[in-house]
Amino acid sequence: MYNDDILYTAFAEDDVIKITGPEEIDQSKDTYPHNYAKTSYNHARKERLDDVVFDYISDEDASPEQFYSELKTSVRDCVEYFEKFRDRSQRILDLITNDDIVRF
């Protein structure tokens, strides 16, 4: 996409705002302006993960086995949580696609 209507386009790259003039803009880059929120969220999510890992590593009372066990439990909890939504979604889809089973 060539954008000659806008004299300057601002986008973030490695937390630095760069100003560019009219040029060929690669919309697939995470740094393209409309992708900035996604890039910022991805960066913030990674920082939250880093904080958790650092917390376990730096806590003298937390063992590697505790970290492993609690991480595994957290992932299992997520699986269980999302299975409920999968089951509910499947039931709704069944109702929509199979009119003969709708009984209220």
C-alpha cells in the first residue's frame, strides 16, 4: 500500500516511535499502526509471564518442583474452564443445526 495522502506515519518498533514519510508501508508488520495495540498487549503479556517466572525463581521458599506443579495445575485449570465453554458451544450448535432435538 502506498500512502501519499499522509505526510507522516508514526509506528512503534521496540518501544521507539519512528516517524516516516510517504513510502511503501508493509501492513503485515506488527509495527504497522493498527497492529500497535496487539503488539503492546503481546509485550505486556510476556512481561507478566516473566514476572511470574522471576517470582518463583527468586523466592527462596518456592522450589522448582512447586513451580512445575503449580504451572501444571494452572494449565489444567484452563483446560477445564475452556472445556465448559466448548461443551456449551457444541450444545448451542447442536440445537441450531438439528431442529428435531429442540425441546424446551
